[in-house]
Amino acid sequence: MSAPIIIPTPAESRWDGGQLVFQELLFQGDCPSRYALARLEHWRGDDGPAVLRFQPLPGGDAQAYELVIDAAGVTMSAADPDGFMYGAMTLLQLLTKHGDGWALPLGRIADRPRFEIRGVNWNLMAEIRGWSQDDCQGSRDFRLRFLAGLDLMAEYKLNFAFIDGVGWNGRRFHSYPSLMRDMNAAARRRGIHLCYVGYSSGYGEQHEEFDGESFENRYDYPRGALYPCMGFAAKPVSRLMGTCLSNKKLLKRKCAQLQQFVQTVEPGALYVHGLDISVNAEAQASWNLRCPNCRERWPNDDLAAPDGMAGACANLFLHLAEAVGRVRNPQTGYDARRDCMVNMVGPNYTNAYENDDEWRCHLDYFETVSRLLAGKNIYLMLREQFFGDVPKAPRYQELRQRLGPDAKISCVYFAAASGFYDSSIISGDAPAIGLLSGANAVITGNGNAFQETRQVINAEYLWNPDGAFRVDQPTVAVSAEFMPAHRQQAFGISSPPQLFEAGGLLDVVCAKLYGKAAGALVARAQRLRTSHGDKYSHTTPLWNATFPNWRFSNFKLVRWQAGLTPEALAQASELQALLKELVKLNQQAAKLYWRAYEKAEKRRFHLARMAETCDNAVKMQQLMVRWLGLFLEAAAGRRPLKRLEALQEEVRLLHNRLQHRRSFAMDPNGGDIGFATAQMKLLGKELRAIAWTLKNPGKFRPTNELIYGTQRQ
């Protein structure tokens, strides 16, 4: 009898051969996880003789559990409710049908996670916004999909997800407070932190509109004189956007806003973003621009000094976290000090390509901040870091050594498929998660509702990077050698065989999620790739970096404008060829998903959505292929007006169909359908702009840049 495959792989397991066969289990002892009991209820009986015994695990780590399966039954031991829940999830994976009863393999498991917090990103556009669970079918459907997503996370021992942003507006729409409180309560029952994203400074001036009051630096509020402080010299407005760290009235308003949001929503986690600064040089330049009052309070230009930027940021973090921690709701049992994980992000959230001198500056800065935050429930969040200029151990190990064992460190790992420049369905970046050891929390920038298989692949390496599907990683390396190979895997150019070869982790995950027959079809669909350099997968979600005219497109030059360059025309030709290939690939993927839907043992609703999204992608991409043909003809001096006007009408009809679907969205941005609607609207504007030039030779009408749900000049 072969050893069972459990995802994520337990830290320790032993299989003795033989099975425990039973009809039902007699529950004994106390299990403090109501969710675990509910999931096991189907096998609960009053007579036995097989027993499921719950008992404490003395000295056990948080979330750890042990399972012993012998001829008498099952003994589950854990130190906390989450440990019992994870033990139950493992037990459910081990269960198999046996005649008219059930069977479990005899053996023992002792299991615990590598990382305390193991997260994914449900948002479509990085951590920023776009509810991937929203299929624009109304409130009931959204709730069902959301809860099914939470169950999936619990089953595979994930306990954190980005779900909304950007801003501290707890009343985005009428039912938002009750909807979010319900979803957060459901998540807490499963040991999951749902995370909301907003700013503490800068207020999205860099890229995104802030949903909520955007504070400015004023001597008095609400209409006192404006003044500049930290920010970017090249963007003077950025220095006005609530960046002053010495303004007590401003700080009071920030604390009140954040506290009100937490009272309204009862979140499991916050991602509090400061000025959007990753590298040390930018932080130094910004700190040097601070106002006279900030200079008086923190006179040191040294970023790492207690009387420099480290001290100023620590002061902000402490006040915000204290405001959050005061929120309690006796009626729901919510206690923010216990239930809300506060992540402070930037300035200085780092960049994986920084050299060793810059990294040492970051180490100095975070060491000071961490010391000033000692004993507080505040996580310092950085981007992924791997290796430096000379052969050394991974940087997160060095960070842990500098900050000490009690510091709370989060890593947000934006390698691939985060909705910036890449939305691929799967790639090979997950095994590098083990190199982030030293962090308490690792949150992958991918794993939205379209990327279910990626969620479970991430779960394997977040729980146990050294499990059954281990991919060897260097213990000592240099960035110049590691990063190019890592990028090849992150963007699907190369793939670790442990993940993607026949019988690898992808096949195992698909079979577990959908059943053996359907899983094989899903795995085939997700292996499909274009021949283009970055090896694009099928277009799910529609929020996708292949589409032009939005901020993070890979084809930003393809816009109708005066002075089209040879580079822009070459990019238009390249995009047209890619979209032609993607049309065929999406048609193939849609057929595979519909066949999988027919054969699936579970999660059929997800497979239907994947197939429908591929079908929608085909319609959009066919229209875009024709648009690009007309674009290139017009650029060459031809006048294809009749064909252009016919295409305009087809684009209008598709836009209207999508717009009708979008009207049933819960997400204020319309979810994935909302992006498709905005893209078709923008495509219509592009066609009108070309027509305008053809009717008015030498004249150009500029179109806007798409930023999820909004458009800007």
C-alpha cells in the first residue's frame, strides 16, 4: 500500500500498513474548534466501536497537531483550536470510501507549519483592488463563492488573504459593513485573517485613488493652510498628501479614520501602506524634504536613527496600532488587539535587486524600528528578498538575526501572477518560498479566485517547503546568479519538474480539487502556453497584462496618438500575433474546462466560471486582433473607415452585454467583469480616435489610460 499524499505535506509522518475500517466514529474529549467539528460531523456516531479522541498537546506549538490512527480509532492532539482544525483537514484528506463504510490508513502524523501566517491574494490587481470572488451574479452568489473560497483555504491550511482596497471607507455601499463583518466572522471560525489595504501617507497619489478621506498636510483642519513635507521632489503634490509625521492633528485624524474602519468592518488584518518607497535612496531623498516641524522633532538625517526616520515612522506605527487595538465589540466577540493583524508597509519596503550596501541600510532601519515597537502587535512588512552581491545565506535569515526572535516580520512575495505585469494561471515561483524563512508571515501576491490550483501549490510550500514536492534551493548564493533563474520560473519560461511534469504537484492538486478525471483535464488546460517569450497562459482572469492601454500592461505603447514610433508599431504587430495565438489557446482551454465541468466530483461552479471566462476572453481578443489590424493599416496611411465603423458597433454590443452583467456586481469596481467592461469601453474610444484622424487628417484625439475601474489622461 503506497503512502497517502497529503497537501500540504506534513512535517513528520509514518505509515504502518493496514487500515482502520469503520462506519462511524464515536467522538470523545473536547475539541475547541467548532469548524473542525462541523466538517467531521458526517462521520460522527453514538456507538463506535471506532473512536475519534480529542486531547491536548502539552507543550505543542501554535497550529501544530498530531494524529495517531490505530485499530481502536483516531487520536487527535493539538495545543489550540487551529491545530485541531488542521488535524481535521488532514483527516479528511486521508478518508477513503470502503464498501458502505470508510477507511483510514494506520500511522502517525506530527505536523506544524514553517510560517505562522500563510497567505494568498484574492484581489485582481496586486494587493490593491478587484474582488476576484465576485462573478457579478448578485449578493447570494457572492457569499456562496466567498465562503467556498474560505473553505478551500482552511482545507489546505492557508490563513490569510488580501480581499479589498485601497482605502479606509467602511461604507463603500449600503450593505458593505454587514457583508464584511459576516465574512470576517466566517473567516475567524476558520482561523483566517482577511486583510484590507489602505494608506497612512500619500493616499494613493502615486497610482491609485484612495476610497475614503485623503488627508493633506495642513496647519489646521479642515481648511488650514497647506504645507509640504516628505514626498517626491519630482511630484510636488505628493509632498502635500498627509505625509507629515509631526502634525498631531493630522495623526489624530488618521487614527480616528482607521479606528472607525475597524469598528465598522471587524477585519482580520490591515495592510497600512506609507509612502510608496521601496529603495533606500528614495527614502533618503524623501526624508530630506521633511518640514521644519519634523526636523525639530526628528533632527537626524540618518534614516536608521531613533531621532531620524526610523523614530518618526515607529511613532506613527505605534499610534495607528494603538487606535486599532482599542476596538472591541462585546456582541460579536471581536477584539482587534487579538483578532486583527496590523502590517506596516513602507517607506522602505525594499526591492529584491538592491545591492548589499542598500540592504545594510534597510537592516539598520528595521532594527531601530523593531526595537522601538518591542512588545507590540505590529508586523513590519517587506517585499521578497533572496540573496546579495556576495555569496551569503538568504537575506530574511539575516534580517531575523538582526531583529531578534521576538520581532514580527511579514513578507509580501510579488514574484508572479499578482495582476501587475503578469496574471498567469500557474508558474514555478512557489518553491522559493522556503528562502523567506525568518519571516513570521509570507503572503504570496497571487492566488486569486481564478488561481485555485496556485493557491494549493502555494499552500504546500508555505506550510512545508521541504515536503514531498521539494525543489532544491541554494543555501548560499549571489543575486546575479539566482534572480535570472528565479525570473524564468516565475514567468513560466522554465518549470520545475516537481510541479509540472506528469504526476507532479499540479496533477495531484487538480485531482484533489476536482476529482481524478476532471483534474486531468484542468491540468491539461493549465499547462497550455503560448510560444511568446514570457509563455502566456489562458486569459483568466480578464484582468490581464496582455490587454493594452492600462497602467501595468506589457503593451503600453499601443495607443493611437500623434507621432507613432517604430517601437509602437512593432509592439502593435507583436500584440496582434500574441492575441491571435491566445484566441486559439483560450478556445482550447474553454473546451477542456467545460469537459472538466461535466466530469467534476466537486467545485463544478469554479470550472464553469473558468470556461466562461475563457469564452469571454476569446470574444474580446478577436475584436482586439481586428482593431490592431485597422490600427496598423491607418498608421500606414490607408483609410479602412467602413470596417472600422463595423467593428465599433460590435465592440459597443459586447460592452453593453458586459455592462449589464457588471450591474449585478458586489465589488464597487465590478470584479473581473468590471475590468472587461472598462477595457471594451476604452477599445471603443481607441476606434473613435482612429476614425477621427481618418476623417480629420493630421489630427489626433488622445485616449485615456485605464486604471482598474477608472480612467485618467
